[in-house]
Amino acid sequence: TKKTKEAMESYDLMDYGAAKKNLDQALAIAKKNKLDKDPVTAKIYLSLGIAAFANSHIDGAKVDFLSAVQIEPKIQIDAAYKSPELTKLLEVARSEASGGSTGPGPVGW
């Protein structure tokens, strides 16, 4: 949780590389502590997706969102980071996780 908070502080400062590094460390700590299916880990994946999206890594963001919704299907993006594009991408990941069809994404995906 501490690493995730630090990561999102870096994100807020537009230091997406530092955010990803802290989130990768948080994920490693969570896995080491056998928290693979914990809501905290879902939030780490969600934050990784937000940081990836900010770095224009749309496919990476989608994979991270997919990992998040597989752990916590009803997870939501915090209002501070919410955008129509991120919301759509999360819904696409949620649909894929539940076995639904996603259809075409917005232009540029």
C-alpha cells in the first residue's frame, strides 16, 4: 500500500517512470507475501494500467486492467485519475474477463 501511494504521488508529478518502478516493487512485495488475489494487488494492477496509459502503452494498460478485474471484478478508477478513455478501457477489460465480446475500441487503440 505504501509503495502504491508513493507511485501515485510520482504519477501526480508526471514522473511515470518512477510510478511504474514503485508499482512494480509493490507488485513484487504483494506476490512475495502471497497476496496475488488480494484487493490491494488489484489496486496495484489498476494503478499500473493508469501509468501505462499515461505513457501511451495502451495494450499494457489493458493487460494490467484485465489483471485487476480478474482479482476484483467491480474495481473502479479513483476519481482523481478517471477519464472517459480509462473508463472505456477498464470496461473493455471487464468484458473480456467475463468472457464478453469487446467490439472495436476507440480510434487509436
